[in-house]
Amino acid sequence: MAKFLVRGGKLLEGGIAVSGSKNASLPALAASLLFSGTPVFQNLPEIEDIKRMKELLENIKGGQLNYEIAKKIRASILVVGPALARFGRSSFPHPGGCVIGAPASPTSLGGRPIDVFLDGWRAMGAEISLRSSTSDVKSPKTSDVFPRSEIVHSIPAYAISAPRGLRGCDFTFRVPSVTGTEGLMMTAVLANGQTILRNAAQEPEIMSLADWLNKNGAEICGAGTHTITIEGRAGKPLSGKAPFFAPPDRIEAGSFAILGAAAAKEMTIKNFPAEELTALLAVLKAAGAEFEITHNDHSLFPSITLKRAAKLRAVNIQTKEYPGFATDLQAPYVVLATQAEGASMIHETIFEGRLNYAEDLNKMGARIILCDPHRAIVQGPSNLTGWNLEGPDIRAGLAFLMAALIANGESQIGNIYQIDRGHEKIDERLRALGADIQRVK
Ligand code: EPU
């Protein structure tokens, strides 16, 4: 298994460009099932989750998802709506991915819930049945290579069909789920009649998906607000030829900005979607970070230049749905909070279990008190020391890499597949800023 060897303590210097957005690209790829031809995708990030999504789409048969691949990424749930809309049925296992949320159900461990997807499809007239045993999920040929936890515990699998066709509906989300909104919006594009989605999520990735689908013949209104209206095409696939161009990844951009504020002599981030990161920038400003945003005529997005302030101050943060402080930036921000003077209260309101990495940062010398599954207090500043860590999920994995770059001494980070899932060639790009980081087998 590959790992990163990091020698920390060097100030970073130079330029880095933000890659195409993972969370905008994943639903767009899933939406290719809504098209009669094959759409063109541009600026997709070269990351593991995108590779898994492509494999999933290449292996789809009559709406049925390949269980082995689908279990690996949470975003596999995004394929179900388009598959149902296009083929009239689908079957799929409970999706895998980062273990950061509440357990999906008493019968599945670790996964995040998908109840709002199921409720939405039912409201559109779909019938859903549960196929509950692991033997339904795994193929007998590969059973001997399954990790033990997957053999012992049952992973729910579902069969979904719309025998009388999908009908438009008026649906209110119990919670404003991002992929839930994308999934139901895509399903509604091919349904019969009008769908209204209320209490919908309003993250920029939803708008990016809707804009692209509209360029190709869909009629979606209100994406980016809490109420989205979709005029269904009664099964007629999209046939437009407008390519999908992935916008810059706002989470990667925000993570780099945090890194710059914590560890740069001077760092310029190009392709920086500043308008999508106002909550983070307000927090960085309050923390005393020094930065400047510059627009130039050759690029749609500005650049930001940051450097580590002489003194960083503690700031309380609360993760929120867009346009609030993104939950995906919480772990990277905690690394900066370890360098700030005073106590920062970190309130994670979106997911349970997204502060579990804190114990590992404490082993490096951080002083983080976990109050409950949603709240932690970070007392700073702390001198971090190199340590051996395992990447727990995409964002906490990157946070460990950031902590290792700030720490004195050598760190090893294992399970870097988690970091590679969401960040393209991160070692090469950080090396260009002077980071001492090697990928070793
Ligand atoms: N929820 C339910 N039931 C559902 C779905 C969600 O209760 O059926 C709850 C979740 O447990 C959570 C809340 O709703 O408490 C919000 O979760 P959401 O569904 O919005 O998350 P998601 O759509 O699964 C996307 C991103 C995540 C990001 C969250 C929040 C993608 C592919 N994933 O996940 O990104 O953290 O929105 O912004 O877009 C990442 O990129 O590393 C990542 C985890």
C-alpha cells in the first residue's frame, strides 16, 4: 500500500491551481444516462472517485449497478435516479464512501442514510424493495477477498422500479441533502409532468448540474435556491451537445487557502472560486490571515495570495449548508486552529462522526477536546510533531497531510487512497510549493 512520507516544518512558497470540482463532476457523469448520446466532459479531475464513477457507468446493465463498485463510493447513489428514469428500474447496494455520517439503518454499519432518496422516488411512483442479505450483495466468485467486516455484517441492497412510469410530484426534503437534491432533480428530468422539490439543498454543484442539463434541453428552474421546479420530458432523453465543463473545486480551493494561511511564506492559488467561499474567507479574516484576491481578464476566476500571519487568532466555527462554512472544510480548518492563539469551538452540524480524526492530531501535539460527536474545542497554539497516521476519509486525510507539513519532523500517512479519492496528484502539486513529500510503496 502506498503512503506519504512528509518532512514538515518548511514554509510553502509559490503557485498552485485548483482542479475541476469532484462534487460537480460526479452528478454530471451520472446524468450521462439521461442522454441519448454520450456527452462530452471537460476539466474532470483525475481522482479515484471519478475513476470509480466511470467504471460504474461502464458496467451498468439494464439499470442494474455493479455492486462491487457501487459499494465503494457514496456517489453511486447518484446513478440510481438517472438509471430508474432511463431503464424503468434499477438495483443497487447501500452506497459506501466516507464513514462520516449517522448509521444508515440498524442493519447496515457505517454507511450514511439514503432515506430521502427513497422517499423522493416513492413520491414519483416508484416501488422499492429491500434485498437485505450480504449474499445478495457480493458475487460468490469474489467472496474470499472480501474484508472480514463485509462478510460478517449485512449490507442492504435495493431493487427499484416504476412499472407505471415516473410521475412528477411535489416533494419536500426532510433534510436538504446535496446528492439527494441532485438525484431527484435528475430523475424528474425524464418523469411525466412537473416536479417541485422543496427545502432543496442550494450548493453550487446543484446549479452547475442544472445549468448544464438545461443547455441540453432540460427545463429546470430555481436550482441554487430552496425550491426547484422541473418540467419532465415523459421519458424523452436529452439530446443536446453542450459539453460539461467542471468548475473549480471550491473545497480543494478552500483547503489550499487554509494551508496557505497556516503554512505559507507566500502562496498564490489560481482558479479560486472566491464567491463560493465567502464564509471561509470571513473566518480566515477574523483569524488574522493575510490575503489578497486579484481578478484578471484571462480567467473566469480570480487568484488569491496568502501568507501566514505573524499571529493567528482562535475563531469559533459552525459548519452549515451553503453558503455557510462547508463541513468539508472543517477538518482542514481544525489544523489551522491548532496554530491559532486561544480556544476555537468547532461545531460540526452536518455529520456525526466527522471529528473522529481529532485524537490523531492530539498524538501530534494538538490540544483538542472532543465534547460530543458534534463539538470540539481546539486550544492553541501547539507545536505539532511528526507522527504515523492513516487517512480516515478524503477531507480528514488531507487535513493530516496539512498537519504533517506544519509539524516538525517526519510523518508517515497511510491509506492515502482516501486522499487520492478527492485530490489530483496532491503530492506533486504540493512539492511544487516546496513541500517535502514523497509517495512510497
Ligand atoms: N441525510 C439523511 N438522509 C439522506 C441523505 C442525507 O438524513 O437520505 C443527512 C446526512 O446524514 C447529513 C445531511 O443529511 O446529516 C446532509 O448530507 P448530504 O446528503 O447533503 O450529503 P451528501 O449529499 O451525501 C455531499 C457531498 C459531501 C459533503 C456533503 C455536505 C458529494 C458527492 N458529496 O454529500 O462531500 O460533505 O454533501 O455538503 O457531493 C466530500 O467531498 O468529501 C464529501 C463528503
